[in-house]
Amino acid sequence: MAGELEFEKPVVELREKIAELKRFTQDSDMDLSSEITKLEARLERLEEDIYTN
């Protein structure tokens, strides 16, 4: 995302990582759903921390 603010970079990077893992699982036989779920939970907590302060 080109227009993100400095404090949003961790959120953007984590979203990109999740998207990358989802694409990877579609293209392979590996099941990374557990890891993706953990990262999505981490993203949710991170967004709460950033945007509620």
C-alpha cells in the first residue's frame, strides 16, 4: 500500500504476509490454515492496539 502511514506499516506487512500464505496454499498441497489463522488473530490484535490508541 503506497499511502500507508508509518505506524500502519506493521499492519500492512502482516496483511501482505497473510495474503502471500493464502496464495501459496492455493498453489500447493500444503495446509497452512493453522498458521494463517494465528496470523489473522495477531493482525486483529495489532489493529486494535494501533487504531484504538
